[in-house]
Amino acid sequence: MTTNALVLEHPAAAAPKSGGAAPSMKALVYLGNGKKSYEDRPKPHITVPSDAIVKIVKTTICGTDLHILKGDMPTVKTGRILGHEGVGIIDEVGAGVTAFKRGDRVLISCVTSCGACVYCRRLMFSHCVKGGWILGYEIDGTQAEFVRIPFADTSLYPILEGEDEEPLVMCSDILPTGFECGVLNAQVSPGSTVAIVGSGPVGLAALLTAQFYSPAEIIMIDLDDKRLEIAKRLGATSVVNSTDGNAAAAVMKMTGDRGVDSVIEAVGIPATFELCEQIVAPGGHIANIGVHGKPVALHLERLWDRNITITTRLVDTVSTPMLLNTVRSRKVDPKRLITHHFALGAVIEAYDTFADAARTGALKVIIEA
């Protein structure tokens, strides 16, 4: 994660002058471990010429937001507005923004990119020295009525008039994350065998996009039979409930004791990563997506001679234009991952619903501002 959020204020774009009450808005605010509040906050303003202010139309909650609330990311400051996904309408642009104007409808990328630094030139936008994943992490995010987007020209995508915005919200984060961090890193290929550990939103996004490459088998592993049933409807060839602790044995039996060519970890806890180590075939790939808040054992005593590749990655969103076109052409339908809808004023209820997915059946929730 980059830690170089742009904080300097441009002299010509300072905060509104005194002489009246500053504009305010409603937002979901992080108040420390396990605490959050829906409250009034100052409306953001243009800070540097490359900024845009976006009026949020639809946003959502990510598993990473839950990790922040649990204290897995202690660098997130109290008072931060959470959220890094959404679609909206340009409310204001800085003098340096050339690709967008007031009134344009846009998709907000979860990753902010300056487009010019050494990492952006290598298409590693997640490590942009002035951006990266900063929304809802190092600067205020999208679970609000308005959000400031740095480097607007390279961090927003145009939305066509009349487009269904709900599936496009999935293109902010989970679809490119599942594809880039999971499918591409795991080198899913035609005729291969794939296991995805975790049938939450990102795991299911990996399932949807893995099918671009026509693998012979996609095995979904999870504790929740409801999510596994959804996985079957979305294209999984087999499912394994891992509640009994015998998931590795089940997968090995399915594959004739060989294991799978590609394993995608989409949970972020030690047990699921170790399961990936147990079921990968010789010459296979383990692609980690999960956000890990605790140490994980790397069993080199078992893997040292098996030609295994293990990859880690934060989504770079280089695939976003392709995924937008794929969604628009209906080759993939991430709207099928949406289970609940809430108004922004009910964002606390939305969090409770999303966090208690085993009871509520929640996958992705849409929050309308």
C-alpha cells in the first residue's frame, strides 16, 4: 500500500472563505476499532488543479472496509470517511482537468493514479507514489454525498448516458480485483483446473472472470452452503463446504490426488491460505487476494520441490476498460452479485447486513446517495 497521499493545498483552490457556513454533507465516518458513525462532514473542495469533486450516486461496502473496522489496518486515522467504490456525477473540476466536466457521469476507480510516476509507467497504479489505494484509507472516501478524486483524468472512467449503473459499481474494485489478483496471477488457462477458496464477493468475481479462459473445472470452497449454491449458478463446476475441515481431502479426491493448477485465496486468514498450499498441484500457482491481518505459515518443507508459484498483488485496475466493455456487452453480469439495496441514510444498517452475511445472505450491497 502506498503511504504518499497528496495533501498539499493549491493556493488558488483553498477551502471556502469565511463569511457563511461551509457546505456540509452526510458521510459514514470511522471512529476507531469497531466504531462508525453517520454524521455531518464538510463538503470536499478542490485542493489542486487535477482534482474533481464527484457527487456520489451509488456506492457499496467492501470487505476491506470491514478489515479497517476490525483494526487490521491501524494506519487508518479516526475520522476517516470510508469507501473506495462508486459511480457519480462530476460536481466540480479543477483547472487542470481536461477529460471531464461538470455534469459528466463517471465510474470511480478504487485506485488513484497520477499516470506519470515510475510505478504508473509500469502500469502498477496501486503503487503510484502520489496515489494508489488512498480513497477511504489515507484520504476521505466514497461512502458520502460527495468525494474529492485526485488525478481525476486518470482515476475516473466515463459512463454513458442511460447506462445501468449498478453493475458498473462492481467495476470499481471487486471485478478487477478478482480478475487481476486472482485469475491473471493464478494463470488460469483453457482446460486447467481451478480452486477458489472463499465464495464472497471477490471470490465470486474471480469465478465470473475465470470463465473468460475456459478452464475445465472451477471448484469453489466456502463454509456457507448458500454462497456455494450461488457459485454453482454463476458457473462453478463443483463446490466444497469446508466446515468439517476436510476440504483438502475432498479436492484431492476430485483431482485424482494431483491437486489443482490454479488456487485463488479470497478470504485472508491463515487457515484458508494453508488450504491453498495443501491443494495446489506440482507446477501450480497460488494467487493471494485476501487481506491478511495475521501471520500465515509458509510450508516450504512441503513445497520446496514442487515448482509452485505464489503471487501477491493489490489491484492495479489496468483491466478496468476491458471489464467495462465486457459488462456493457453482457459477456459478464456482475449485477448478479448484488443482494441488497439501501439509502445512504441507512448506511449503518447496510454495514450490519454486510458484516452478518451468514445470516443475511449479503454479497454486495448498493447504497444510493
